[in-house]
Amino acid sequence: NSNLTLTVDQIDILWESFVSVDNPEDSEACFKWLEATNNETDCIFDDAGIQHLFVQKMPQVDFTKMTESGFSLFENYFLRINEKANHIKSNERKPIIVTPFTPSVQNPTTPSDSYYVVEQKLIGVENLWKIILDCQNINVSKRAIATLNNLHLVHTAEGLKPKIGKIREQFVKTAMVYLKDCA
């Protein structure tokens, strides 16, 4: 535990040394370490560092080989950055509505269960779609699908509820475009 905050240049060196190399064990260890340091009290990155990691570095990952720890890191940065940008908000209470897309109200399976969308343009959502469509690890794909569904189909901000039909229609259209592009 220290007050050290890494600079963008140091983040780049860290990334190039452990993630960009073709060594899955080093990448996995780096993802786990980054995940362990990604909390409000111990985070070694300021907001600019997290933004840099998520926007500049995470898209360089080969999403076809994404591991569960790599996705945990991606998901936490995705939620954190979008919350800071006021695109999503923390859900104060547990959802009562159960839909076919809700894994379990009592046992949420993803951190996204405690968030709802307030702005439809989410930072990094295109990479979430890439993980869903390209990842060879079925558990990672399922978690990515659950995250996307939780944010778009299960939890909705009060201000967006009158637009829910259009939002879901756009969500399905987007899904169809991505699926068509994969075919």
C-alpha cells in the first residue's frame, strides 16, 4: 500500500512489458494485479490513467483470447469510466423486476447488476460487443452478454423509461448489425 500513482508513460511500459508480449501467463498476472489495485482506496491510477488503460490499451487485447480476469478488469473499467462520465449510475436498491434476461435477483452474476444506464452512448460499448461476438471463452462471452443485457434491458433510469421501447428497438437493431457483420 503506497501513495504511488503511475503516469501514462509508466502505464504504457507496464502494458508493453506484460500484456503486449505473447505470454498469456504474464498477461493474466498483470490483469489480476490491475484488478486488485482497481479500487477507490488502493488504486495506483488516477482517472486519466484509468481512461488511458481502458480507451487506449484494452482495445489492443486480442478479444478472441480474453480470459475471465481480463474481462473482470475490462468490465470494472467500463463501469467506472461510464459512471464518471455520468452515462450510468449506481443502483441504490436491488431490482424487483425479473425478466428472462435477469439471471437471478438474489444472486447477481455481474457487477453491472448494480448500475443503470442514463445516457445511451456508453464509452467502450463497441469493445463489449466484440468480446461477446469474438471471445472463444464461453464464460467470458456469457458474462459480457449479461453485462450488456443488465445495462440495456433490465435496469433503466426513470428519465429514460418513456423511451424504453425505442431504446430496446435500437439495442436489437445494433445486435442485428453486429451479428450480420459476423456472418
